[in-house]
Amino acid sequence: MKHILHEAFRSPKFVTGFVIFMAILALVVFYPLFVTDHPLAIIGQGTFFPPGIYVSVYDTTNAPQYTMMLPEAEGNRIGAKLGDVEREAMREWLIDFGIPRAEIDIDDTAKLMTLWDAYYDPALRFQGMTSARQKYFARLDASLEGLLVMEPRVIAVPNTETGAFEASQSIELTDFVNVNEVANVRVLPLGTDNFGRDMLTQLVSAIGTSLQIGLVAGTVATLIGLTLGLMAGYIGGLVDDVIMFFTNLFTAIPGIVLLILISYSIGQENRGAVTVAVVIGVTSWVWTTRAVRAQVISLRNRDHVNLSKLSGHSIFHIIFADILPYILSYVVMAFILQISSGILAEAGLSILGLGPKTTDVPTLGLMMRWAMIYSAHILNKWWAFFPVIVAIALISFSLNLMNTGLDQVFNPALRE
Amino acid sequence: MKGYRKYFGAKLIWFGVTLVAAFMLNFILPRLMPGDPVAVITQRVTQGMTSQTGVQKVYEEYANLFGTTKPMHEQFILYMGNMLKGDLGTSFSQYPRPVSDIIRSSVWWTVSLQFPAIIVGWLLGNLLGALAAYLKKGWDKVLMPVSIFVSNLPAFGSAIILLVIFGVQLSLLPTSGGYGFDLIPNFSFRFIWSVFVHYQLPFWSIVLISIGGQAIGMRSMAIYELNADYVKYARFLGIKDRKIIGYVFRNAMLPQITGLALSIGTMVGGALVAETIFSYPGLGSTIFSAVMGQDYPLISATTLIITLMVLFATFAIEILYGFIDPRIKAAQTEQ
Amino acid sequence: MGKVMLEVRELTTKYITRFNEDIYAVDHVSLKVEEGKSLGIAGESGCGKSTLALSLMGYYFPPLYYTSGDIIINERNISGMDPDEVRKSILGKEIAYIPQAAMNALNPTQKVINFVEDVIHAHEPTATKKDIYDMARQRFEILGLPAEVLQKYSVELSGGMKQRTVIAISVILGPKVLIADEPSSALDVTSQKMVIKMLRDLMDRGMIKSMIFITHELPLLYNVTDDIMVMYAGQMVEHATAEQAVFDPLHPYARGLMGSIIVPESGLRGHKLAAIPGVPPNLKKPPSGCRFAERCKYVTPTCRAVSVNMREAANDREYRCIFAEQELREMYKNE
């Protein structure tokens, strides 16, 4: 065993897989120590906030202010509202309105704004302009309001007695706050999902749940596969025939069909994460059974097993002492693969709507399902689905790498 | 020919056995639900339904379909009779449309999408795997990690990535449906072109999924074959490497055919999920909406059809394999 | 003295492991085989004898690499020759090989005749199918193999038949040197005898000019070859006539090897059975002194300190030991 581990850690594939997997595991274990929010807590009022640092506008006005004279400040301010796309759009509108192209210089912000302010009329709809486009121009116009105004902004507070607004604070164009001094800043590295839940917190928690599902499914499948494989291989005869008949049968019938039927039969209310994991395990033992049986058959007549039989050892002793240690490597490899296929199966089931109960825990599959239902992929909200896909791919990539590494340790012919 | 007859006979019998088992499972699984299955299904189907007569109607519909008042064996005969008549019950989510009608309209989309895609993916994967095994140094270092990573992308993952790149970012291809939503199926050029364009993304994402796994399997097989004694012997007789690669490729490919037969079920499973991503009008999307609509008869029938498709495909591959590999013939005549 | 068919001078070849370690499996080996003569090479498994067989072909592929030394076949020095030239003009034509595991030496999915065609086309691209068939058929019949064998797949042949087919294919181009690597060890006694008879037959008919026979059973060589060379840990340790090597070995290892085998052959009965304790040294880091020192009964501190070279003894014999011939004989007598 020590030798195998030593060999395994000399295989670059195994080591790469191991490091990735341990990194994922470390994330799952340590992240909740720093971010203690409930993963399903809804923090955003709205769907799909993009990733970024969210600073409380209210608290910003209360934070200490610093005056900084930055030459690029004005350009940035205008640029944020008036990018190339907007400038092009404005030209398009002006040309449609009847201004000669030569008179419009979209690089000169002041001139462009003068033209726009002079002619833009939200009520106008030119030939071929969709109503969506018309609305776009109206929104654009609204956002440009006061763009070139260089006056300070005044914050007004209602007077408790008269109800009239009284200026309480004036914000200059050169006023800055230090983000560290603002009372409420929330970093959302992966934004929020369709419900306004922090994607990263949810993702970490989902990875944890999915790993547990994989582990449970893998354990169940391995235990069933190992038991059946040992029985079929060691006892042989009729037992072997019967077990192999069912194994072949369940190889022929697609696993997803069984998964769908059983999951549906259990019903939404009864489908916890563990139940789903067990169902996955129960439907995916065939490969382990085949592998174990083949190994046991090749072992069954080895000298040390025969010796053990002649010595009158019990069947359990023979299996645990003389057979299991020799097939352990295959069982471990099959187990690793079962974990990753378990995670994939959960994801597939959840997308079809047969995953674990939805309000209970996040899983990678459920995150995918919601992203799909809310068309995150069509709306190009990449942060709602891409990290999930990457997480699934990384988990199964790392597990498969470890498996391939072990395979090369056990089967030298595959080495390069 | 005698050897072949034995092989094909055995395969045919097994095909029959698995068919019967598929029907049995389809029959038994819902009846294994705790309590009165009809009541359970009815309760689930009628969630939110207020009209008591409506609930009663649903209950009777199911009781009829299942024949739950009769003993088990009569229920099975009733069930098989309905199957033979092509009567798969009535859909609840699309009431009163018969289930067989829904299946009929979606099954060909799935068949014409998945089987070509899986075969193309299988061929490309084998080609890449053999190449990786042969070119070991260099290409292998690049191709292998990439194809291992790609094969670890879940089926729906690569579908979404393709969709986002080609459908959303580049706006080259439509992102959902089997044809333009403004078209009515007919034989016009416009419709056929629309079908073709909508076919691309689902097709290539299934191809992509099947490539990775096949490439890895083929590479292992080919490396195993490259180390076989006959390769060494042929080399020492002065046979050119290119010719030997031909032997290796052929020999490594043969078990891959059996591999395809064994894994086609898993592949179809992945491809069904990929279908739903593109809202492709096939069986995947049918299951998706059936689950959404708590439509038990539709789920049951769809899974049955999928099973039958897979069993038939497996059977066809095995028959084909018998003709291609001389070892089958030899093994049979020896006995 | 006959014409020298194969001469090897100080040949060294190595394996490079995947951890980039060098293993010198053949370490400065020299040998000579004359026309009409045969040489046996014996040693435990892992002593480098099979690697020597591969190295003699002058055609290397990873993980085996040529390091230094000369191989002269029929007056042509092939070390340093372009590999494709070796393939075309040497392999099969000048030097041929019978692999250890003839069971798997033939491509399982190819008919024997098609393989023969490939072998001949590799050297004579213009040969017609009919010529090849006639020639192969004639050769097979001379060697007592029915012509039907040509139309069969290797999986359809029995073990002994397969081995004889492999031998017939190996010599089809009339090579000067035939290297047989344990051609009989996987067979039952009857087939073994048949194979050995066939090899002798080949020599008698002049279908091959000389032969190297490799085995782990030293006594087997007594009946087959003229000379015997014993290898240990990549080096030659004894070289003598078959008679001397079997009945009067000088090197302690050769003596041990004689004793480690149960031999039913007459004249060899009565020898003490004594397995040699210990295992051969790790060739990744070979000991600097005598490589057999750790397992030798007569070891002295000097053995471990100085490197030992081949030395000559009476009757054109050679052996690798620090003791003189007389000293060794004295020690053996006192046992």
C-alpha cells in the first residue's frame, strides 16, 4: 500500500489531479469560516447582479471625504455614460433626423451634446425604427441628463417640522471616499443569481453538497458492486449466472431511464440530497460489479487462495484476507470514477427537474437548473452558469486524473 | 456460417430478453410506489387543482390505464395489450393529446440528432485517440489533457459553452428550437434550411461530448495494441511502421465498437440533457416538460421509447461487429 | 573455420525508464557465430538475454536505445546504419527473429497469407500475390505445414501450429541468422520437441545459415546448440562449447544455473538440485565489483572492490571471475 502511494505520487497525472481536488476541498472547508452567510440567503433585490464590488451609496455620503484633483476624472465620468456605442447611436439618430453626417463629430463630446439637446425628441419614431430602439434612445437621453453639468450635487434632508427639503451636504466633483472607510461594502466576486443570492457562497456550498452526493452515490454503488462482484466471481455457478444476467440487463438499459423513473416515483417532497445520492448509487453499480468479478475470477484459483481454502479458513476470512487486498486498487479506482459520475448524474437529473428538493440545499445541478430556467445562457449572464460548469468539470477532471495516474501505476503498459 | 448463426442467435435472444425486461421495468416501477400508485400520481398531477370532479376524472383515467383494481398478472396483460395497440395513455400536461402522438412528433428529432452525432463523435474520437497513441511525444502531451478535460465537461456544459459562443456572442446560429418559431413544417427550402441551421449547435455539442471519452478509450486501446507481441514481431520482419499502425488501428477499433454498444445508453442520457439546453423538440425536452407538468404517462412512455431505441441500437452494433471481427467467428466455431 | 555470419563487438544497449533512468540491460557483450553453427544464450529471467536478442537486430524503438558497439551481419556492419535501411535490407532477409510469445505474435484479425504478403512486400514491393502465395505454400509444405494454414486467422490455429507458422514466416526470406527467443518455453512437451526438431531441420536444409537460441533452461541447450553463452545482469559471464558449459561450467553462476533446474534428460540426472539464493542486482545502479558477488558462495572482499573482466581459459573458453581456472576447480572439488 505504501509502495502504491509512493508510486502514485510519482505520477504527474495523479499529483495534478490530487492537488486540484485538495484545492477544491480546501475551498469548501475554509470558505464558510470567512463567509458565514447562509448560502441561500437572498441579498439582492433583482436578478443577475454582475460580479463586482458593491458599495453602499448611502454610507458613501457619510464616509469621510477627501479632495483629489484627478485630470482624468471628467473623461472617465463622461466615458462611463457615453461610450463609443452610445456616440454611434446618437449619430444614427441625428442622421435619421436629418442632420448631415459631416456636421456631426462624435469625438467632440460638447458639440455632440449640444446637437443632441437641441434636436432630440423622444416622441419621434423614424421609418424602420423598432419600438425597442425608440425606448433605448429615451433611456440614453435620460442617462445623459446633466452629464456636462459641473455643479456640485446637493443632498437634501426633509425638515422634521416643515417637511421641506433642506440642503445638508454638498458633494463636489472632486470629492472622494476611501472604500475602506465606507461602512457597507459587499464584494460579489461572481455576482448574484436569478434570486439575488450570492453566487460564490452558493457555489462553494453547492460544491460541498455535490461532493457529498458523489461520495454517497459512489459508496453505495461501490458497496453493491463489490458485494455482487465478489459473490459472482467467488461463488460462481448459478449465483454468477443470476448476478451477471442482471448486470448485463442493467448495462443494456440506460441508467438515465432508471434514474428518471425512480426519482419521479419517489416524489418531489421525499427527494433530499441523500435520497438522490442513494438513487444514483443504486442505478450505477454495474461497472464495479463487472470489474470486481473479472478480478476475483482471475484470483480465485491462485495458490495463496487455494492454500487458504485448504487451511480451512472461512469464506469471509478468504475474501477479506486473500482476495480484497488484491482487488483493492481496482475498487478504489472504480470508486473514484463513481464519485465523479455521481456528481454528473445529479446535475443531469436536476436540470431535468428531478434533483433534490429545491429550497433545502444548493447543489451544482440545481444551480444549473435555475440558471437555465431564467435563461442566463441566452441573456449572457455568464457568472450564473459558467462557474458551475467549471466547478463540475474541475471536480471530475481532478478525479479522472487521479484515476488515470493510478491506472498507470497498476498497468505499466499504459505508461508512456 | 454456422458460427455466425450461433452468435447472432445468442444476440437475438438477448435482445428479446432485454426488451421484455424494459417493458417489465416500465410496468413495475410505478407500481412499486408506496401506497396506491394511482392515488399518489393523481395527487401529484392534480396539485393546485380545485375542482373535485377534475381530480376524480384524473383518478379514473389512471385507474383505467393501470387497471389497478385487477390482479397483477391481468394488469400486465392489459398493459402489454395497450402497448401493442400503441396506446400509451393520455397526456396530462397537454390534455387530451394522446401520449403516442407527442412521442411520435418528438422521437424523430432525437433519432436524427443523436445517432448521427454519436457516430461522428465516435469516429472523430477514435481518430484522435489513435493519433495521440501513435504520436505519444508532443501531440499526446497537448491532445490528452485537452481531451480529458473536454470529456469531463458535463454534456450540458459543452452544450452551453457552444451555445454561448456561437449562438449568443457571435450570433451565428440560433440558440433554441428545431426550426424557426415563425415557420410551419413543410418541404420548402426555407424550412429545411432553418432545420439545418438549428441542427448545428445540438449536433456539434453531442459530437464534442462523445469525442473526448472515445479518444481516451481509443488511446489506451491503441497503446495496449502497440505493445502487443504481433507489433514487435511485424517490426522485426521489416514491415513498415505505417502498415503496422494500420493493424493496430483496426484491432484497437474493434473493441471500441463493443465499447460503443456498452456506452450508448450513457451517451444518450447525456445527449438528452443537452437537448433540453437547446429546447430541441426531441425526447429530452419532452421529458423536461413532462417533469415540469407532472405528466406521469408521458414520462413513462418517453423513458420506454428511449430504452427501446438504445436496446435496438446496441443490438444493431453487435450484429455489425459480428461481421467485422474474425475473432467472433473463430470463437464460435471452436466451441 | 567457417565464414562468420554474425559478429558482435562490445555491444551496449539501454532502456530509458519513464523517470529518465538508464538501465544498461546489455553491457559490452561480444559474440561470434559461424556459418552452420548455433549459439545458445542462457540466464535467469531479467538477465538481459531477451534484450540482447532484440539488440542484435540493430533495430531499436523506445524504450530500448543503442549506446555503443558493433553488429556485423554477413560482413556488413549495421550499427549506425539508417533505420529504414536496416528495416529494408537486414530485417527478415539477413537476420530474423522468433519471439518469445508466439501465441500472440500474429495479428489476430489478419489471415496468415495476408501477413506473409505484407512481409514480402516490405522487401520486394513488386512481388505479385500469386508468386507470394506459391512461394509461401511451397515453404510451408517443406516445413510440414498444410497449405490451408495460409487461409486461416491466427485465432483459428492451435498453439503448436501457431508457433510453427511463426517459424515458417520468420525464415521465408532465407535469413543468414535466426534468433529464437525461448521459442518452446510456452509449449507442451510434444510441441517443444517438434519446434526444436523444426529448428534443426532449418539448419540442415540450409534455410538458415546460423542460429542463436535463447532460453532460461541451460541444459536444454545441450541438445540444440554448438556453443553456449551464459549471461548475468547484462553481462556475459561464461562462454564455452555446449558440452563444457553444461558438464564443466567454470563461473560459479553457470554452475548454480545448472543446479537450479530439474532435468529429465539422460546423462544429466543425478546433479544436485540447488537454487541460487538471492536476486540479481538492480541494473539502475549496478555494483562496481563483480555483479554476482552478493549471491556467490566463494565471494571475497576483492570481488566487491574490483571490476571483473572476461578472461580466457583452456580450450578457447572464456569466463568472468577474479579466480583463475585452477583455483575455481580446486574450490569446486572441495565441495
